[in-house]
Amino acid sequence: MLSIEAIGRLRKPCVWTLHDTWAFCGSEHYPRSLEDQRFAQGYLPSNRSSDDRGVDLDRWCWQRKRRAWRCPIQLIAPSSWMADCVRRSALMHDWPLQVIPNALPVNTYRPWPRLLARQLFGLPQEAQLVLFGAVGGAEDPRKGWDLLAAALLQLVGRFPGLQAVVCGQAEPSDPPRLGLPVHYMGRLHDDQSLAMLYSAADVVVVPSRLDNLPQMATEAQSCGVPVVAFNCGGLPDVVQHQQTGYLARPFDTADLAQGIAWVLESAERQAQLGQAARQRAVQLWSPAVVVRQHRDLYEAVLAR
């Protein structure tokens, strides 16, 4: 664990991968919303949310960073969105930066027979399954379960066999009433189980309000499963619209529902999307590809 000031005292060649926005924000790990631009404007009393009270901890942390970090560090952004945020940030806009995605073990996250995967998890063989997952399941508003729930309500009559699967959360004491069965899988702790669960689904929905390069989306694509998400954050780096999945307008639940329906209404289209998703995942995120990019960057940093 390094303090803000200890980071500023580093004088060795360093490479810093940004898995969230804390580095150029205040104390928060993500902006409050797409509209929150304090990280770009500087943390001023005038741009503080009217909902906040007391000491402005975000401004205090950001000012500590500005004082301590005089020597720029080589940054890696896993997504184009994260890179754009860095370039617009008041703190790190002139730091060296390169976009390199997170590596993914594509030999583990690969397509498995759907019927076998459903049998292992006790899921219905004939239903159309929509998978949602996040650490804590529906607990984190940033992950957008409420937006997915609103979209699913619009699909109940249109797809009579539709069912939802939630990964990352046990069944709550008061589960939501969506008019369709919801299977709660709890938390899965190994890659193989996750790969099998992805393979059991017809479509994976990642309705995040703000995310960098969410593993739920990249892992699902590597398993040959179409992903439906909002066209925001790092998700456009993961999903090619109507080629490997569907990107809905942020945060239009009707368009999200339309994207899910577009994937589900044609088994042939679903298979084509899945094949394209798997092929793209191997090309972009396999360790052989990503490690080479890191090695080349390390050599460039050492040469400087």
C-alpha cells in the first residue's frame, strides 16, 4: 500500500495501469455520472455537488495528488474511454499514455456446450436465458440492475419463455417482481465455473452506467456469447454494435430491451454474433497479444 505522497517519491521507471479513475479524480473511484466533470475542471468549490456537505474530501485528495505528483508516470488505459478521461483530466492530461486492454485467459473463457452448462447449474434447457452479473449483484447502482429490470419488464409478453440469471448475489429476501423467473447463482470463485455459466446464457447484459473495460463483457464475448450494453464508458471497446452484440442509447431502457430482443429473436443471428465475438476476443485480449504490447512499452520506458 502506497500513500499519495509515497507514489510521488518514486524515481524508478514505472508503468501504472488504470483500472478505475481514482488516479486523476479525488477520493472517488469513478465520477458520479457521465456528466460529472470535476476531474477535468479541477476540484473547485463552485463545481461541487449541491448534495454534498461537510469537508470536501475529493478536493482535499485531489490537491494532495497535485502537490505530490510532480514527475509524470507512464500510464496504461485499458479502454479508449479511460484514455479520453486521462487526456481531459486537469491532473494527468500531459502524462505519457497508451491504450492496452486487460489480458484474458481465452483458453479458459471459451464456448462450452450450452445444454451441458445448463445441466451443471440446474438451469432450464429450453428457456431463453438473460445473464447479468456483478460483485454484489444488484447492490451497486453503477452496474445498472435497475435499468435491466425495467427492460426485462418490457419483454415479458414478447418472449414467454424468457428467464433471468443473476451472478454475484444470493437470492434476496424480497426479490424483485419482474413477471419472469430469476435464478440467483450466488458468487462463483473460479474462472472455469464462470465460463460455463456464460456458455449457459443466450445473451449477457452489462447495463453499467459507467465502467472501464468490464470483465463480465469481455469474458462473455470470449465464451462466444453476444453482449448487450449501453454505448458509454469502455463498453464500445468491447461490443461492436450489431456485429458482436448490441449497444443501446444511454440509459434508454426501451432501447436496451430492443437490443435484448434483437439478439433473442433469431437463433441464427445469435450464433453469428457469438462466433464473431469469440474471434474478436482472441484477436484483442489473448495473453500472447497483450503481453507483447506490455513488453514493447516496458522497453520504451526503460529506453527513456
